[in-house]
Amino acid sequence: MEKIKLCDGCLNNGATKCCKKCNECYCDECIILHHEKKHMKKHSRKLRAKPLT
């Protein structure tokens, strides 16, 4: 079963984006915030861990 998280703005705008990793649906603005908060932290850690050459 899918988890769907909708803010009031999402309900008004219609949730159009779905995060494949989380199976949660968001409007355009919220999907960007969601990725920055949940997924980009992991990527930024990996980037920082790489030695500069």
C-alpha cells in the first residue's frame, strides 16, 4: 500500500509528482523540498567524502 503525504497546497494543486524511493506523492514545489531534505543529504555526504584530485 502506498503512503501519500499531501499538504493543503498539494490537495489544491493536485499531487503530480511521486517519489519512487519513498512511494509518497507531492505537488511540484513539495517534491523539490522533499528531495532536498530526504535524499540530497546522502548524496552530499558522498560528494564530500571523495578526495579532491
